[in-house]
Amino acid sequence: MVLRESGLHTTSLGPTTAEGGPLVAFCHGLFGQGKNWTTIAKALAPDHRVLLVDMPDHGRSAWTERFDYVEVADRVAELFDADDPVALVGHSMGGKAAMVLALRHPELVERLCVVDISPVDYEARGEFGGYIAAMQALDLGALQHRRDADAALADAVPNPTVRSFLLQNLRRGDDGGWSWQPNLDLLGRDLAALGGWPEEALAGHPPYEGRTLWIAGETSDYVEPHYAEEMDRWFPRNRKVTIKGAGHWVHSEQPEVFTEVLRRFLAADR
């Protein structure tokens, strides 16, 4: 586990040298952490070097002053080298950051996997603002056990799977006190930027011509048919795969199927 000069916390799995296989890096979504990808990373590690990234303002990575996809992408880009281009996998927020990185720094990205997100400006997602408000309203000083936090969030976040995912961000310090790892104030303030797409900042950048796998969850509404035009415009070599029985968190809802789809994409002629 390393905190890089970029201010990003990373975890490496698999071989430690380039001879051990191509580099695969994972960028998680909102409220996530690099470790959320551990199961899939371990499945790939026998054949690949794997890097799990805590995105800015999440996990153990440094907090910033504002959320901006260009700044996030450039910070993640500092982890890579054009002499050892990466297969980049990004989900949701991390997927948008990965797409921006590939467009701005194509020499760093050998191939791209975009998971359940599109290069479009979404309307505000009210549920995420509600999650942030509920997390901020939690009286951390009164908590004795993690189960107390689960009970306190139950009304605001009735879905137990979502609640469990959010509570992975609750950390207990050496002094016994509790704190949230994500920068909730910033994420709540900049929620519109999180849902957006930096069209103006990307003006003049050519499309990314590398192989691109676009994975969608069958029941998710983040990858709609009418978004394909924008995906084709920015990533003309994309191939879309829809995984049945999965929603937005496709990689955690159908991990075995997702891993097999990703493994085949990584093994395709380079």
C-alpha cells in the first residue's frame, strides 16, 4: 500500500515487474475505494500486475479543494508511464475519469474498460445527495459500534446493500473515534460536477482510438441506447456488453460474469 506523490493511495497485486504481465488499473466510483475491486483483482493477478487506486477525496487518498474530472484524470495519469501503458478500468465516477484520462493522455492507456457509465452530462441524481446528507447527519461521537451506524442510517438508506457499501467508508481511529473517509462536504457541494461531463475542456481532443470495452448492467439506466452516439464519437473502437441480472454496481452484483468478460477483453490481441 503506497501513497504516491500524486496524493493517491494505491495497492498493488500480482507480479512486481513488467515481465509479470500487462498492468491493469482500477478506478472506483463515488463512495468507493480501491479495495472494492480486490476480489476481481486477485482473479487477474496470476497473469497481470494490478493497481487499485483510491480516487481523490476517497479512501486513503488526499482531499482536494474541488471536484473536476480533468484534474482527477491528470492526477491519476501521474501513476502511469507511456513506456508501460495501462489497461484502465473505471466504474461510474471512475469510469468518467478513466475516459477523460484516455482522451487527454492516450499514450498512457493501452486499452480502456468503462463500467456502467457514459460520456454524458446526467441530470442530478437526488439519491446521492440524500446519501451524503444522511452520512453527514450521523452523530459519530455517539457511536459505540458499527452496527449502531447501520441502524441510524436505515431510514434514510433502506437498501441494506447500499447501506453496507456506504458504511465501508466509516473508519475507526486509534483513539476509538469514528470518521468518514470521503470528503463529504466537497462531494455534496460538487455533486453537479460529478454527474457532468467536461465537454468544453475536451474540445479539440481527438477521439481515443484504443480498444474500448463498454460494460452495462441490464437494469441500470446509466447506459441508455441514446448514449451510444456520444460513446461512438469519443471512443470509436468500443464494444458494448450488457450483463444480465446486474444494475449499476455490475461488478459486485455479477462478479464471476464480469471477471470473465474483463479477462477476455484483456486477453484480446493487443
